[in-house]
Amino acid sequence: MSTSDPSFLAKMEQESREQQKRFIGHIASRLGHGGAADSRKPEHPYRGAPDFWNRYELTQEERIDRFMANWRAAGGHTERITGWEDLSGVVIRILQEHGAQSTIRHDLPELAELRLEQHLPELAHRVWNGREADDSLTAAAYTDAGIALVDDAVAYTGSLVVTSSAEKGRSVSLLPNLLIAIVPAERMKTRLGEVMGRLPLSAEGGLPAGVHFISGPSRSSDIENDLTIGVHGPGIAYALIVG
């Protein structure tokens, strides 16, 4: 009999379902469950986050304090900066402290205002170019510091949210060993759901090619549970909150 015969395939499917049923039944019995009633599908009275969580909100200062505490707990560095006019000096100090010899940044006017080319002419500076993405990608892989402007920050999880576009290559925040993330204070959210709900509304031409959640420096313990920093991304991560 050919294995493609419909009756043969139906028999194989039935046997497979019986095996699955016995397997699940064994687990249920070990957990103290059983009987026909337990085979019914569980009810799902709620979809998405419950109302009490959607109503949960922190003040702006509480959001900033919670984010900074969570970011530091994950091994990152964070500073509060009064205004944009003071940002350039802080970025310059960080670059010098870590001995960076090169930078790459998002192609955004807020970051152009840092004027790093003028303040640190001895360093090699590059701006992400979406029209020459391959060249920018190669440059990012061999650049010491990436400077990115985040779309949002989430206080409760201590996470930065960075979307990618022609002006904001994902490699800027992923490949250099030192990440300097600029966080406008007004972009600080309480819950991750606030960001996820906003993404479809802000995507005029569709969702962005990449949405990246960054919660401190890269950490990996895949090999024998031995924690290693900086294997899959920046080993040093700064979140500079402006405003």
C-alpha cells in the first residue's frame, strides 16, 4: 500500500492524536487532574493586559527614577542632564574616559547639534547613511562608539526602544562596543504596553524594519552559565536622560 494513500494517512493521524492524548493524560494525572471535565478548553475572560495594569501610571520623576535604577541594576550607566546645551560636554567626557577613537551616530539633527567633529577633531566620526547602508554597516562593525537617539524608554523594565529607518541604522546601537543612548525625558513611558500600542499608529508607511529593545549592556550566559558581557552587542551602555 502506498504511503500517500488517503486511508493510510488518516490512520497515521489518528494514531498520532491518540499518542498525544495519552501523553497529555499522563501529565494531567501526575498533576492530580483528570476526568472528562478537565479536557475542556480553559476560559479566557481577558485579552491583553488587564485593566488595572493599563491604568498603572507613574509621574515623570517616578518614571525617570525607576528607569535609572533598573538600567543600573542591569549593568548600564545612566546620567540625568539638565538640557540639550549640556549634552555635548557629557558625551565628550564619556568618549574620552573610554578612550574611543571613532564614533558613528544616527543621521538626526538632534545628534548633529553635538558637533563632535568640531570638539573632537582627532577622532574619526561617521554618520549613518541609509543610501550606502553596506558601507555604514561595515564602518559600524569597526567603530568604538555608537550614538543613538531612542524613540522611547520604559521605566518598569528599564528598557530603551529604538526603531530602525534610513536615518537610524540598527547597527549603530548593536555593533560598537560602547553605546551612548540619548533619551529625551518626555519619551519616558511607564509600561511597555504604551510603546507597543503606539507602534502601529506611528508607522505611516507600515511598521519599521526593526524595533529593538535594549536593557543595558549585552549579557550572555549560554556557555556553562558563565556570564559574559559584550558578546552579542555593546559591552558598555550609557543612557543619558535629557530634560
